[in-house]
Amino acid sequence: MVALLGLSRVEQLMSEPEMRVVSVAAPVRQQVAASFRSAILSGRFKPGDRLGEKELCELTGASRTSVREALRQLETEGLVQVVPNKGPIVAVMTDEQARNIYEVREALEALATSLFVERASSEERQKLREALVAVTIAYESNEVQAILAAKDLFYSAIFLGAHNDIISETLKTMQARVSLLRRVSLGSPERAASSLAEIQAIAKAINEDDAEAAAKACREHIRNAAKAALGHLAE
């Protein structure tokens, strides 16, 4: 998309305020990276789109240095890739990469869920219940962005209560790609409905202090999400 932008298209995108970067306490690079990340995860920038520095500078009002630093940051997150003789583009996720991500998610999130049952405090359990309410409301809204945000809150509560920093740190490096795949897997209304039921099953097992059942429900949820996402990627 970005590679084909004409002046009128650049001007059109520049009129959309969410891409503009304003001066706040956070480093400009972080603001620019957040803007690009949002554009990729929302589908505004499509897989394979060329990310030309000139156009991106005009979109954000940031310097070339800040844009380059932001693109390098997103490259480490797996959202951007540099193609020889072409430059940076929005990363195209292969089926193999998606499968690998789901395999790691299944192993680590199932473990985190069982550890939550064993280790979470009463306050952490309350945070998870509140997160489940937010997830339910988000699914009822049918707003994908709200669902993604609520699911991040739900899993963050689980990771916090699992008390294993290695699990959360490892999954953090995959977070952007996980969010991208979640958006893909939620591409059909049928998946959205079953996804909510699966999350509720995880929460139910946790409330019943059944670590084995909670881990099993988590694995089933991730396998179903993988099946849905891989089906869409194949299309």
C-alpha cells in the first residue's frame, strides 16, 4: 500500500490524526513505533506493503532517524522485514511461522494457566475475574480491537498470577505477532462465539482450582485459534 501512495493518498492519510506523532514525554521513536504497530495490527498496512521512509515521515511528521529506529524496533517484533534491493516491508507471516507461534503459545500459556491455579493470590484471582467480564463485554460488542485489548488484559492477569517471569518475558517478544494472528483467527463470527466459550471454560476450571483442566482448556482454545488462523492464512 505505502509503496503505491501518490501525493493525494499521502495527503489523505496525513489528515487522519492517529498517525501523527505529537511531542510527549515518551521518546519519539516509541511513539512512531506504536503508530506503525497499530497500523499493521489494524490492517491499515497490509502484509507485503513497502514501508518507504519518505512517505512514513510525511505520515507521522517524524524525522527519518526516528522512522528508521521505529522500523528496526518492529523488525525485532516480527512485524517488519527488510527485503534486499527493496527495503522494509510489512512482514508476511508464513504458515510455518504461524504454527511455530501457536506451538510455543500452547506450551507456555497452558503452563502459565496451571501455575496460576497453584500460585495466584486472592487479589490476582479477582483481577482475572474482572478481566473475564471485560472479555465478555468486548465479545458482545463485536469490535475486534476491543476484543484484542480485553484478551490482552485477561492473559496479562494469568501471567501475573503464574509468578513466572520467564514465561511472560518469552511471550512478550511474540506479543505483536500473537495479536496479529488473533485478529486473523477472529475473522469469522463463528470463531468469535466459540472463542468466548473457550475462554470462559478456562476461567471456570481456574475458579474450581483444577489446574489440569485449566491447562487442557487453554490448549484446546489455542489449537482452535490456530486452526482458524491457518485456514484464513491459506486463503
